[in-house]
Amino acid sequence: MPAWLEIDGGVPLRGQVAVSAAKNAALPALAAALLTSEPVHLENVPALADVATMAGLLETLGASLARDGAGMRVRVERLRSDLAPYELVSTMRASVLVLGPLVARHGSARVALPGGCAIGPRPIDQHLKGLARLGAEIVIENGYVIARASRLKGARITTDLVTVTGTENLMMAAALAEGTTLIENAAREPEVDDLAALLTAMGARIHGAGTTRLEIEGVPELAGATHRIVPDRIEAGTLIVAGAITGGDVTVTGVVPDHVSAVLAKLEECGVGLEVGPTWVRARGPARPQAADVTTSPYPGFPTDMQAQLMTLLGLADGQSRVTETIFENRFMHVAELGRMGARIETDGAIAIVQGVPGYQGAPVMASDLRASAALVLAGLAARGRTTVARVYHLDRGYERLEAKLAALGARIERRA
Ligand code: EPU
């Protein structure tokens, strides 16, 4: 049986905890190393299952990787293969991030189509349309995207919707294209910005990072670089909620407060006591949270990756809240499990109506995806009695030693296998 977590809830968490580097910035940063024959040194790479999957994929493509303390050195002197096989892409959709770099540097890529996953169908049509605009010839054969181009050419691309990895893929491809590319309706997530910073350090010419309009002047070659990955704003938000939901007093350090401002604004509305410093956030839990409505949207809106965790807090609020998920079609898998702990939540399509209850009861529950598992851990920390969270491998994809960090704050939480 895969590992599970045992949590004896009801302990108010207290103390300081540091966030790790962002998973969703580390994955594109690793893929970016495919764009150059020189070494790329990432100074702080979180030890996560998804990072190991991406590292494994890069190795099959010809990369040599070495852990270097908290960091990683990656060098792709020569590309050995252009294939991202189904076995890898189906376990981690972010594998698709190798598509842009492979076509741009190697002139070809064969990447398995990701298909659906627990939170929705998640197509990659915008990645493909954009690459086609850059001159790639794209066919779909036997479940694989096959893309070819002798040299990509700069173009004007307007994506039909805001896509994070789509923007990243196109930005990486455009960095080595001939001429200038404009990406309109670009994602503004801090992780996109972080990738732009790495690419710039590698010699790319990118203007407008952090806005919806990216202008990329292609260069013939990129060089190696050293880069520090941004802190994980979703991990930070999760730890802040952990402090709040247990009625504790937790200071989360190593945060970029601007990156969590939508989350902080909502928590403030819920009555969480917040103090914000230059690189930290202190959260003190209210005796009982207040209800609040929330709608997920692209950055700088409220992140879909914090929806489940906030809902767990709202489940204990005094009153009724409404949670609207606009990014993914099926991201309410935590609702039924929270129900097993006593939450009263009903969903209707993209809307969840949360009727606050005074407390959760510990129960055996099962994680369905990364953020849902974080939500169940939070519920377990607040609950009376014991909660066991099964399928904790979902958590390991994106949280570095979460149970150790929570235990250091006083939580009674243990991993069992
Ligand atoms: N979409 C399309 N076509 C495309 C691309 C996206 O229809 O070509 C749709 C998606 O199906 C979704 C929406 O557009 O409904 C937004 O998807 P996006 O492409 O922005 O998501 P992503 O790039 O696949 C990243 C994060 C996710 C995070 C989302 C939204 C990485 C590696 N993953 O995914 O992170 O939820 O952006 O912010 O950056 C997580 O960490 O738990 C996670 C799922």
C-alpha cells in the first residue's frame, strides 16, 4: 500500500516555517536548459517527485544532471533524442514543456499528447497553435505531437485563453526563433516571470515579462546561466492557511508577499489576522473564520491552486460561502472527502456552496490530486481526532517535506508506509 499520513488534529500551529522554491517555476527552468549546450545552474531546486520526473525526462533527451546541495546543474551538450514518451507525459503533464525547447534547438520534437487528468481534460491546443504560428509543422500521429521546423520564425501570437505552460513553451521557442515574436494574452503568473528572468540571464531578449504582452527578439544561441528559482507562492498560501485554520500563530518566511496578495486579501476577509513584512507573512487564526465568496482566475486573481485549501477554511466559517472555479472543469474532488470529515458542501458545475460547520471530525480520506491532498491535510490539522490521508504520493509531487514542516510547527502528523 502506498504511503499515507496520520494526523491527530486540534493543535494550534505556532512558529516559523520557510517556503521552498516553486515547483511550477522549477519545471520550466529545467526544460529551459534544453535551449543551450552550456551548463545551467539552478541554485534551489525543490526535492519533489515532479522535479525527479522532469530530470528523468531531460536525461533521456541527453542531459547530464547533478544535484549540487540544494541546487542542480544541468547540461545538455548534445540532444540525444527528441522523444517525450507517453509513460512520462501521462504521469506529469508539465513534460509538455520540453516541446518548445526541442523544436527550437533540435528542429524536431515528438511529445505524447497528455490527455485528461483528475482536474479536467487540459488540452494543449494553444501550445500547438502558437508553435505553428512560429512556423513549426505539426502533425498528430498515434497519440504523439510531432513538430518540425528548420528554424522557427518570429510571429504575432494571441492565445485564445490564458495558459501558463503554453506561454512558457512559446516564450522558450521564441527565444531561439529568427526575428521578433509577440505573445498577446500571455500568462502573468510569477512562474512565467521567473522563466523570463532565467532566459534573460541565458541571453534571451524578452520585454514585458509580468504583463499580458511579451515581446521576444529571437537570438541564434543561448548561453548557460545561474538562477535562483522564485519561492513557492502556493506552498506559502497553504502554510498560511495551516496557521489560520488551527487558530495558531505561524510566520511563513522566504515569501514574496506580492505573489500571495489575492490569497491574503481573501484570508483577511475571512478574519485571519495578518501581518506582512518584506519577505514574510504572519497569520493568526480567528476563533472562527468568516464566510467569503471566491472566484479563481489567472494571476493576479485568486489562484486555482489555492482553491481547495481555501475551501477547507471556508468549510469551518460562520455562514455560507460560494466558491467558483473558472480554470479547471473538475477541480472539486476534495469536496466529497471533506464531506466525510463533516463539511457541508454542495457543488453545481463550477460552483461550490459551502455551508460552514463548527468543526471537522477526523476520518480516513483519500487524496485525488496535489492540491486536494493539501486541503485534506489542512482539514486533518483542524479536525477533532485522527485523520488518515491515503495516496500521499499526490502531495509529494508538489510539497517538499510538508509533514516535517508542519510537525516543526507543533502538528501531530506522521508519514506511514
Ligand atoms: N487550456 C486549453 N488549451 C491549452 C492550454 C490550456 O484549453 O492549450 C486550458 C486548460 O485546460 C485550463 C486552462 O486553459 O482549463 C488553464 O490552463 P493552463 O495551461 O494555464 O494550466 P497549465 O499550464 O497546464 C499550470 C500549473 C498548474 C496550475 C495552472 C493554472 C504548471 C506546471 N502547472 O498548469 O499547476 O493549476 O497552470 O494556474 O505550471 C498544480 O501545481 O497543482 C497545478 C495543477
